[in-house]
Amino acid sequence: MKQLLTSGQVWQEEGFRQLDILIENGVIASVSENINEPSAEIIDCKGTYIIPAICDMHVHVGEKVCGLDLADDFTSLSRLADACGISAIGAFITERSDNDKKKKSLQAQYEQEKTKAGKDFKRKIHWHLTPTLSEVKDVYPLLKDGCDLKFYTTYKPNGIYRSYKEIAQWMKELKDLKPRILVHCEDDEIVTVMSAFHPFHKAFDHTLRRPEMAEILSVERILDIAIQYNYPVHIVHVSAPEAALLIKQAKKSAPVTCETAPQYLLLNETVLQGLDGHRWLCTPPIRSEKSHGLMVELLQDSLFDAIATDHCPYKKADKDFNHDIPAYVPVGLAGLGATLPVLIENLVKTGKLPLQKLVPLLTSNPAKLMNFYPQFGKISAGSQANLLILQEEPLQEAVPVIASLGDTHNPWQNFTHTLNYKPFEVAHDKQS
């Protein structure tokens, strides 16, 4: 079955151009002006912007986090992807031990999760692996299979902490293959000292226990190691402006990249001060109004390689169970479904960021980081026809921003949007 999308403003690397897109059985056959294909179904896209579907490289799904099952599994996430136009994600596997036997299980977990996701989530997945027991030789086959690594410079009680020395040793041993290493940067010593100084009585105390300086120092240490080994490192969920500036400088000397998240661009720490403030607990914490304003300025200056949600949707009951003891509240927010509407409504429509700057942060850049480009994140011959069609004409009435279809709190509950958009539906031949 052939489909011809005509007269739309189509995203290309140089910006938007009025082009036609010929699609055959889910694959883009041609992108050009005035395509003539009599056998194709004609779809008039005048008055629309056509962009690649979203690639989010930081999504927690189908795993236990803090010992809890998340509100989204691969089945519910697949429904969300259908509704919002998600073509590819980066998902995580953290190695579990086999109780007292301390059996290394990362290989088995990887095979199990791949099988499960393959049945329930019909989209592209890039896997980020966190070994807790396995050594380089144990995970080498998985890294050659295209996976990368994720390390944390905090979370000692959770058993996933890695010292700077350990991370450096992994880079040294992987100098030939050099899979990308993602790093959650918060200096554990600073977190420990500040946590002792600021008891966790209220949700807002989270910002004092995990200050920006913990992130800044950890980013600085990790960048020094990346430069030493000329190693590809990706700093996840950057929330501190000074950390972003350090990364900008380090890019001159090492293959370093970074992401930030919508919550660090659009929310501020006042959400933690209300009666339900625990529902906005995430790590790093949501920062001050001044910091989030500076983060937007740095976004305008192209300091970030991608925007990723760190989608981590806890069930409402789990998030609320210890609401009066914030130290026991699991940290993490839903966000995948909110990405496009919340950013367009609050950055593009307000004139803070042009649409042509936002699109690659959500599509081509993360696709490249996950090695999915140009099959995903690009509109060109040979690419998958995973597209989003944005109408120039907005919705007549504002609608709520939806972060997840699971039973989780919506951190964007006070946000609405008028973005009129939908994923493009591919038609297939009847016999297929």
C-alpha cells in the first residue's frame, strides 16, 4: 500500500521545507517536491508540520525501581506510544543478585526483558545496562550486541553506587570497544553530609539534601575521567546550569553528551512545598526558579544534546503510602506522554525556543545517541514512516497534559495545551 503525504512543512536537517512524502508499507520511499504517484492514497497535509516521531532515551519501564513495580509496563507504554507518537526508547536493566548465591544475572535479565518487550512493545528499544556484580568480561557480549552502560555516583544503600575510581577502571578496560556510558551524577559524599545536616521532614528538604553542588562536583569528576580516556560519556538529567556549562567546555576535549528533562525546564521547587509535594519528588530534585530559568537560556544556546523524560511512573498508592515520611517516598515522575505538548506550549508558543531547535532534541539527536539514525529520527528515503503531524491550527479548547496511561500521579496536572497533533497511521496491503 502506498501513501502520499502532500504539501506539508516537512522537517529536514536544515529546517522545514514544503515537500511530499511517499510511503510504501511503512517505509519512506521518497521525499521530494511534487511527487507524482497515481497508485498512492493521497493525504493532503497543507497547513501542517511533519516531524519524526519522538525518541526518548531515558525511560524506566517493566522493571522494579526501589523494589516497586512501576505503573507502566511494556503493554501500557505501547498504548501511550500509539497515542503520543513515540518511535523509540532507551530502557534500563539493573542487575539483580540471586539472593545469597550472589549469582550474576545480567545476561539472563537481558534476554528475559528483550523477549518480554518484543511481545508487548512494537517499537525500537535501546538497552542501558547497570552491572552490580558482573565484570567487563561478563557484559562484553551484551555490549557488542549494541547495549551501553549506566552508572550512578550515588545511591549506596540501593547497591548501585560506583566510585569514580571504579568508573575510570571500566573506561580503561573498555578502551577498545568504547560503548557509551551514561552517568547519573550526584556526589555521594556531599549528599551524605547534606542529608545528615538536613533531616528529611518535608518534601522540600530533598532540595537541601541533594544540592546543585553535588551534581556539579560529580559532573566535573566524571568529565575529567572522560577526557583522560577520551571516552564517550552521556550525562543524564542535567538539572544544574553550572554542570551544563562544564559539559559544554568538556566537549572540546572528549566525546561528551548530555540530556536534560522537561521538569528541569518548566517546573520549580515550589511544587515540593504543597501538601502533596511528595508527588513531585525526583532525583535530582526540581530546582529553584532561578536555576530553571537559566536552564532554558542554556537550552536556547544549544548546550543540550537531547531532552529525555526520565519517565519513572510509580503507582499512586506506592507514591502516597509514606506521604508523611518523605524519606520513604519513591523518587521518580511520569513524563513520556507529556513531552511534546508541554514543551511546545511552554517553550515554542511563548517564543523561548523555535520549533526547529526543539525537533532535533526530541528526534534525530537521541536517535543518533541510540544508534537508530537514520532509520528513526529522520524523514528521508529508507527511514521508517514513524511521523507526527502537527496542525498549524490549534485546538479550540485547551486539554490536559497526559504523562502516562498507568495508575500514576501526573506531575503536569496543572498544565494544559492546545497542540493539535496526531501520529501518522501507516496503511498496509490487505494481504500483509
